[in-house]
Amino acid sequence: MTDLKASQNSLSTTAAQQEVVDNAGALNWSYPEQGQQEPFLLPITVSSDAIDHYGHVNNAVYLKWLEEAGWAHLNQLEVTLERYQAWDVAMVVHRHELDYVGPAHEGDQLMMATWLERHNRISAFRRFELKRISDGKTLFKAYSHYVCTTMSGGKARRIPKALTECYDRACPSG
């Protein structure tokens, strides 16, 4: 993941989106594990710069939103780039599985949900789901596997205890 630099054009919270954030269950998220925290929610308004020549959101934009949602969730857990630097840690993508289920269009109000599914000594596994607020339709799902490395040299390492403690707040079962 890279540092969160959310575009103000594509990410803005409206009163309607805040109501959805407050009532996340109404969108029936697919988080499967009993005992997991509610998903972290990131409201998204589709801007014109997200639209490709087919007239819908470009596939690469979904990946950008995935990254922004992941960082926003980490920041909520008090995991910042500065803390990663202090720990000499980078959680790097090993694999993304992306399912494009339906198109989004300019002006659509969307909600990206993300949650940590599990983590172990060297890896973290995260789910994402994007829904259109107006009809609750799922447009995108993703599953990501991140591996812990040193930031200084890129070598695999164990996830430090301080980071594991942050992850445990979102995913108590590990």
C-alpha cells in the first residue's frame, strides 16, 4: 500500500453517505466471520476523471479506491506511514483478487467497505466490497493478501507486536 492521498474530487462525504455510514448494516455487507468488527466504510462520489472511454469507471480506479480504503482503515486503527517507518515495516501486496461485478457511472454515490479477515505472523488478509448507495447493488469485490517486509531492505519479516495489536482491534480472532 502507499500513503493515503485521497483525491478530493472522488472522495467526499454527503449527508446521504453519512447516513449510510451510520447504518452500514442496511447495505448487507458480506463480512463472513463471527466476532469480526463492522466493516470500515469509505464514501465515494464518482467524478468525471474516473470515467473511461466506455462511459463507466475505469478498472484501475477501483484498485485506487481499494488502496485508499485500506489506508483509511489503517489510519483509523492508528497505523500510519510514520509508524511503519519507525517499525521498519512495509505490508506489501502479494496478491489481489478483483471481481468487477457491475459498472459505476459519473455521479454515483458509492460505499467501499473493507475489513481485515485475518492475520498471522507474516501476512494480513483483507476483503473489500463496493456498493452503490441508491440501490445497494454490489459493483466490486476484492480479496488482498499482504506480506510483511522490512521497509529498509524489502526482506520478509514477522509482523511486529505493536502492529499485531492494532490488527487485533479490527480482527480479534487473528
